[in-house]
Amino acid sequence: MDKELYLIEYLKVPVQVIPHLTEEILLSSFYNDIKENFKLKIVGANRKIRADLPNNLEVEYLKCTPTTPMLEVQQVTYLNNGLLLNMFVHVIRMVKGLSLFIVFIMLIK
């Protein structure tokens, strides 16, 4: 498998919504945990897609230049109890395929 990095995901999750959230849950069964342990459902999401230039972290990890256009997908997800579940941003280097990614997690207090 190709070991080159093509995508970085930034994920923000309010800790009061999912108080026992761990890195293990985020990397394996985040949405399943919400459904099974909290009995909550995702009922909506707002998504924005745009092109942007990479920041320094993205230049380093995606091995691109500061002027390489990146596809950025921003999404805010809501639960059936009206609370914001998360906000994520995918920054994608425009190439033929996607194989590996890094997740940067920011818990919101």
C-alpha cells in the first residue's frame, strides 16, 4: 500500500456531549459509541467545501508547497437532542487516490 499521506482531519468535539471520549474511541467507533452508549442519533449536518492554501502543518505532513491548492471540507454535525456533536475539517491534497490520514483532535470545553 502507498505510504504517502493525502488527507489531514481536524476534529473538534464538545466534551460535555461525550464526556468519556478517548482517543481509542475516536480512532475506532466514535459514531457507534454515540449510538450505543448514549442512545443518540445524528439528525443533521452542514457542510462547506472550498479550496484553500495549506498551513505550515499541512505543508509538512502532506509534502506539498505553500501554494499547492487543497480541497477543504468543513462539516458541523448535530444530534437528535439538539446539541452540536462535532465539527471536522478535512484537508485533502488533490491526487489520484487517498490512502492514509492523520487525525488531529481538539476537545472543546
